[in-house]
Amino acid sequence: MPTTPAVPDGKRPTLAHVAARAGVSVALVSIVMRGAYGASATTRERVLKAAEEIGYRPDTRARVLRSNRSRLLGVQFGLRHPFHTDLVEGIYAAAEPAGYQVALSAVAPTRGERQAVEALLADRCEALVLLGPEVPAARLAHLATQVPVVSVARRLRPVPPAVDVVRTADDEGARQAVDHLVALGHRAIAHIDGGKAPGAADRRRGYRTAMHRHGLDDHIRVLPGGLTEEDGARAARTLLGEASTSRPSAVLAFNDRCATGVLDTLLRAGVSVPGEISVVGFDDTSLSRLAHIDLTTVAQDVPRLAELAVGRAIARLDGEAVPDGERVVPPRLVVRGTTAPPATG
């Protein structure tokens, strides 16, 4: 390999340094770095090895400024939602092989959805993938007049024009959870609600539908809850304030975080799970798979949701005919250690 002039201290390695190191032209290095046609496999390998040796990294922002396209997908996610973290990972896996990069913008207690979206638009994102958006449908429709918009994990009725919706059949997931508990022998099954969170209404409806189908209308009970551990803990404290004979033998929580709060509160109070009360979560996040939690939960198909969301966004950008409407992905129950037949006697 040719002798390469050293990169000056404190200077960022350039295409010229890579070219000198690899013994090829700057134009050929540019072809390799862009992933374009025109370089053999051997040359690509040599160029990439040279780039690694001198620490070269492509300046993607400079490339964006030189191009009419950014090839950036903007993703809005909730900072406090483990499920959104899983979705972001899936979006990266779906976007990068298609030649797109991902820009993230978080929604937090001190940072609303409008601010998160405006930041993505300012970064020249070509499309928006919004995870669990809570803004009015009219706002989504307005955004869709500017860039393609994909709403993930939220039912919209009706679906706004030009807005793509990708979601899980949340009602079916709740029905699967109730069916599982009934098959174990439970009858007094309570649901800790998700309030106004995306998906909450569907999960609530699925719970009620399943209980009715099993002839358990008299046992239907919906407790106020929410998305966090504290919401689940608060609902559990309500149950602990009742006589043990009045408590449900099983609980379906809105999500895994809420279920974790239930587990912690019950166990601190000396109530055995699943010996005295079975607990089911929703989402199958990494939290539920921890060995000391081992939570029975309803899994959302994250890779499929991410694939569909990215695919819809790219199809819109490529000018393909995309029918308006939604894509609904079926969930599946994952049985672990927090559910068992109800105690007898």
C-alpha cells in the first residue's frame, strides 16, 4: 500500500487522505463512500480498510447540503416509553438497508410533540414517523401536506387523508390476555386502564369484549391507571385497600411499565404473584424479559411494525401509489412466570 502523508493533528481526515492511503483517485473513493456503482468489490474493500485505518467518517450533513434530498426519516418518540425504544431500533434496521438515515426527536415532560416535530422538519427530514402521537388528527393531516406522515401505534378514526397508520390490533391483544387467564380458571379479572394514551381505548374494548364473551360481565372492572410504574402502583394500592375476598384474582395492566408497578406494590405488601394474583402486561418490552420480572405479556411485532412504517414512508417519497388507510399487525401472547391458576380454598 502506498505511503500516506500523515493527517495533520487535529484535522478531520478527508477523501483525499483516504485516496492517498488506498492508492486510488478521490473520485473512486467518493463512489465507494456513496455506495454507488463503479467500483469493484476488491477496490471497495481496499478503500473501506484505508478509511478505517485513518479514522475517516463521511460527513453526512455536508452531503445533505449539497443534495436536493436529505434521505432522512424523522422519528418522534416518547422518552419515557420503553416500547418506543424497541420501535426505534426496528426503524434503524429497516431504514438503513434502504439507504435512509434516521433522525430522532424526543417527546418529554418539558418538550411537546409540536417542538419535536418542528426540530425534525428543520433538519430537512423527508418524512415523519411518529410513534404514538397524541396530537389531534387534524394536526397530522396538516403535516401530511408538507411531508409524508406515518402514525405508529395509534388508531385514527377516520384516518386523515394522506396519513399512513401502522398499528397493532390492541383489542385483539387484550382479548388474548383475557382468554389466557380464563383458560387458567380466573373469573375475577380486572383491567388497569391506560387513560387517553394511544391504544388504551382499544385495549379497554378488547378486555370488555372478551369478558362478555366468556359470560363474565359481572366481573368486569376497569381501574384508573396510565403508562408508568406509579400508575400501576396506585391501582395496586387501591386493590390492597380492599378485603382480600373482594380482590380480583388476575390483573391485565395497560402496558409493561404499569404492570411492573403492580408487581412491585403487591410483592412489597406480601401478596404472592402469581400465587394470589396473576398479572399480565402489554408490549413485551425488554423490561418484561428481565429474569426477576418474568412478566406474562402481549407482544407487539416490533420488526413488522417498523418495516411497514418505513416502507410506507419510502413508498410515498418514491411517488408510489399508496392506498390511504391503515395496516394492522396481529399481536401474540407471551406466557411467562406471572400467571398461574387461581388459588383455591
